[in-house]
Amino acid sequence: MYQTLSIERQERVATIWMDRPDVFNAFDEQLIADLGAACAELDADASVRVVVLAGRGKHFSAGADLNWMKRASAFTEEENRADARKFARMLRALSGMSKPTVARVQGAALGGGTGLAAACDMAVASSDATFATSEVKFGIIPAVISPYVLRAIGPRHALRYFQSGERFSAQRALAMGLVTEVCERDQLDTTIAQLIEPLIVGAPLAQKAAKDLIAAVDGHPINDDISEETAQRIARQRATSEAKDGIAAFLEKRTPAWLL
């Protein structure tokens, strides 16, 4: 079904493997299309509780494929808009998934590779991983990935790295909030499994509601409007069959329905 990636399923976890190791999983039109389609497929699959985004080979993703960039440089402005919109839609599909997403990062995560890691809810990086928003070195800007990178590292750090294009380490990424965990490369899968274990236990509709809550509340002042928004959201959630079952399961010391 997919030309540039494969999907590996293990119990309730699905891993999207970008599979262009010969070009360090750099993305082009096809990989963008495949990633968007894979996100849609897995988001619609109720048997999948967590999605991991990974890259085959030594590197997570070196960003944009140079041949794709060369083609884009010859595009008209309107053609460039259409091309960029496809990339933007794919990142929104990844970021907007209704279930937890984890980036598995090793080696280089450059340009759009940093954007992919930022678009996931969480990211685990090997200690030798490196990141960069390197677009300025090519005379362009990290426009499409900016909402996700800004959400992760904030505007102050973005002002430095968007303008310098310099690489930064996994430890620096951890300190800025881009990365959730750092470990040795041979411990990536173990560390991700430990991160996933409590995610599997959470109620799926509540997890989606939690993601929506963060998007609705973040950046807003604490005032009457935001207080009413939060009250409305918890009231709606309490009324769901999932919440009723979850509370009853806790009181009755039984397993909730979503774990059966």
C-alpha cells in the first residue's frame, strides 16, 4: 500500500517506519502523502492505542529530500503553495491524531525531521541524536513546522535556532522541551516501551479529550471564559459511557471496558 514506509503492529501499538534509509529518510512528495495516509489509517483503527513514528537505518529523518527541494525551487509561487499545503496537512494529521503519538529519534532529525518529532505528542531520542531547523542555510524558513516546534520549545529558543540553523544535541532538545526522554541508542525500544505502558492504560476517549483540552486552554488567560470552557469540558466528559464505566470499575475494583 505504501511506497516509502511500512506499518508494524504489535498488540495495541502501531509503528510507522519511514523506509528511505538510503537518503536518511528525507521526505519528498511521496513520503508526505504516505505519512498522511498512514496517520489517517491508524487514527481510524480503534485497535491501535499508541502510534510510534520511526525511521529505518542510522537516521530518523534528514528533512527535505534535496531533489524535492530542487524541483520546488523551480515552482511558481502558486505551485509552491500547493506543495507546502500538502506538507502542512500531513503534519496536522500527525499532530491531530486522537491517540498518543511518540517519535523514535536516532541520528539526524533535521529541518522537517525536527518538525516531525515536534508534531508528535512525545519524543524519545538516542543520546547521539542531533536536531536543527536548518532552513535558513538554504535561504528558506521553517514555516510549516513552526507551529509544532514553537509549541515544543517556545519563541525564545526558536528565535535563536530558526535564525542560526545550528545543530543542537539530544540533551539540549530535552532541556528545551522538544524531547521527552534521552537514552542510549540500544535502549530506544525499551525506553519507548516504558513510556507506552501507562499510555495503554488510559481511557482512549479521555486521552483524545485531554489533547483537545490542552489545545483549547494553552495560551489563554485564566478568566471567566476559560473557567467556563473547562467546566463545560469536564461536564461533557463525565457524562460519557467511558467515564461512567471507568469510575465504576475503580470503585468495584475491576478492569475497565477499554482494557478488555
